[in-house]
Amino acid sequence: MDDDLFPSSPFLDPSFAEFIDPVDNYNASDLSTTIMSSPVTTAGTGVEVTLNATNEHVESTSKFFNNPLFSDAHFRVGTQTYHVHKFILAKASDVLATLLYSQQWASPSGEILLEEQDECQGEVFEKFLKFFYTAQVTLDTTNILGLLCLADKYNVQPLRNLCSQFMTMKAKPPNVRNAIAWYSISKQFSLNDLGVICMHTVAWNIEYLLSPTNQNEWYQCDIDFIRDLLSTSNLVLSNEYCLYVAVSDWLLARSSNTLLQAYAHELLPLIRFSQMLPIQLHQVEQSVLYQRNDIEQIQDLLKRLLCQAYRFHTLAPLRREIHKPEFVPLEWYLPRQYTEMNITDRVDIQSTLRFGIQVDVQTSSSPVPSVDRTADWKVVYRKRSHDKWTLKVHRHDAVYETHAQVTAIIYDNERRVLQVEQSETFTFTTSNQYELEIVLSNPSEAKELYLLIKPVIP
């Protein structure tokens, strides 16, 4: 066929050459080849093979990003104008499909004005738009929120998923600051996996947030975040009393007595006063929040909570004689991960000296908090590989059954918690043992393993 039969065809114009893929020049070796899982044999054709040229297709499409060639609309965002191709955007976003193909938004010039927040403009919007053409995006902590907002606003699910994956990765221990900042974002955008990771990271490293150097950051935390934080048993901290002090200071920093009273009734019942020592319970009675005369309702609330704690201290040791007194809700009477009273042993993870070694340790014999250590245990550490440990725990002096939880806390060189592994409540006798299997999530950074054995009420 002669070329001059189609002299007006744009595809023969040399200016278009760089945007047209010379299909005849493809080599089969350059194509990704996938054999179908169930080969189909037909007469004269043999086995069917599915081939794809995904990379080449994406590469050719990427050439049209912000290019006036074939562009049938353009966006104005702030001071920037972007040439777009309706089909490419519409097939990935139902919101943009409506925007681009609805007569309501049509204009003679083809320009569509988009109102975006400051953090979604400029380079961030350019990255967002480029994703439609390249299926790739470069994420960092400075652009992630803007891109997530755009992906959510325009319902670009693949980009939203990538943003969620990036934030989940960057919120893992020991990245406490990211976890604090992004927890509310996880709630706002219903990113459940991100929310779980953020809460674990902050709960395990709460002493970082409560330290004097980060006091302002703690005061700025919202009520929802603090409520969720107090609701978890995974908090790793010295003792429950220091948590009360931090919450008390946060409450006293509120701007009005009305807020103070409302928040106190929501947060104070989440403090596990039952897990404080008697001297600490007395210190609560002497605290500024308790002594406030202008808000009697808070003092009444604290009196009721302290009464429950004193009742636990009195009756829990007698639970066998008085047929298990009721303690409800059970979580309020169970210890968190207290490093002051419950630390039983420490291991240098990078050392192999504990391989198969048995050590004798002591803990409190009662579920009631105490500094006395009268219960004898044997612990065997077995380092099976660079990232796998087995801990065997045995109570060898018990007259009665002992109910306890075993927890391993993994720290890095900077005393940041990387991982917490906790057992369910286990019933120990002199004839059994509990095995805790640990797979280190970050073996190269893991430095120390702290073992906690916590007697609890059944």
C-alpha cells in the first residue's frame, strides 16, 4: 500500500514518532511470558501461551503525562495547569470519570478548576496525576498525607493502598513520632492496619511520649488517642502510677473545668489503680487532681476507683478461701507490661552465652502488686537461629496452681521497644511448663530481651 493514500493521518507525521511504539520491533525475549496454569491444547495450535508487555505499555503511556498531545482537558490547581487525557484518568477514578464526562463540569476551553488544600498542590498533585500514567509513585513523610488525601478524595484505590502500606511500614517500631502523628489519620481514613501498628508502636514506647522532653507533645494529644492508649494492656512502662500522673497532668492542662470534668470521667476509669502499690495509692490521694476542691465530682470518682483497688488488694490473696471474689471488668485487674516490678531476667540477644542455659528467677507470688519476690521459677533460653528464640518457663515450688502471663520485650541499642510477645494466661503446676516462641521482627536491631512473669487472677 502506498503511503500517500493517507497523507492527512497524524500517525505518519514524524512529530508523533516518539509517542508511537514500533510494535514490529518488539523482541519476544523482551516480553514477560506466562504459561497458563491449565494449558489448553487445540488442533493445530498446541499449548496456548499468554504473553504480556506490561512494562512497555506503561512506558508508552507515561509519555503522555502532562503532554498536550491528544489531551482533551486540562486541570488548573493553584497556579499550575496540567494537560490530561480523560480516558486515562476516568478508568482509574470514578470520581474523575464523573467530573470529566459530566456536562455539569464541561467548559468551552476544556479547563477544570480543582480546589485543593495547600499540602495537595504543587509537586504533590503532580505526583498524584503522574500515577495515572506510570502506576508508580515516590513516597516520603513530606508528601504522604497530601497524596493520601488526593487518593481518598478521588477514590484512586491503588494509590490509597500504596499510601497505607508506606505509612504502615514507617509507623512500625521504633518510629514513635510517625505512629503518634498518623494514628488519627488511620481513624480518619479507616486504615485499620495502620491504626493497629501505630497503637502498638506508641504503647510499647509510651515512656518516650511521657518523658519530660516530650511533655508538650503529650499535652497536645487528643482525647480519642489517649482513651485508646489507656484501653490497651500492651503499655510498656515503669508502673501504673506514672501513667496516672501523666493523665492527671494532661487533664489539669485543659482549658476549662467543664472539659476537665468530662475528660476525667472518661479517662480515669481506664487507669488500673488495682495494679498500684499501697504507697502509690496513697500518693494518688495526695495528688493535685484528687485535692481539687472546686470539682468534687472528680474526687468522688477517684474515691470510688481507689476503693475498688483497696478491695482487690484485700480480697485477691484470699481468693481460695472465699471462693473467687468477683473482679469485673477483668482487664482492670490485670497488669500491663511493668518494667519496675515484673522484670524477671534480661538477655543480651547478640550473645550466644545463653544458648540452652537454665537460670533461676524469682517473682511475686501473688497477683496483688508487691515488691516481695517469693515465687521461684526456672527459665531456659534456647537461641535456635539469629532470629528465633524459645523460652521455657517452669514454676517449681508452687503448692497450688499459679496463673501467670509470660512476656518478652525486645529492645534496641537506644532502649526503644521493637517488639512485645505475650502469652495468654497459663496455669502453671510443678509438672508442666510454658514455651514462648519468639521470631524477631528486626534481628539486626534487637539488642536485649527482657522477660516478665506476671502472676494474675484467673
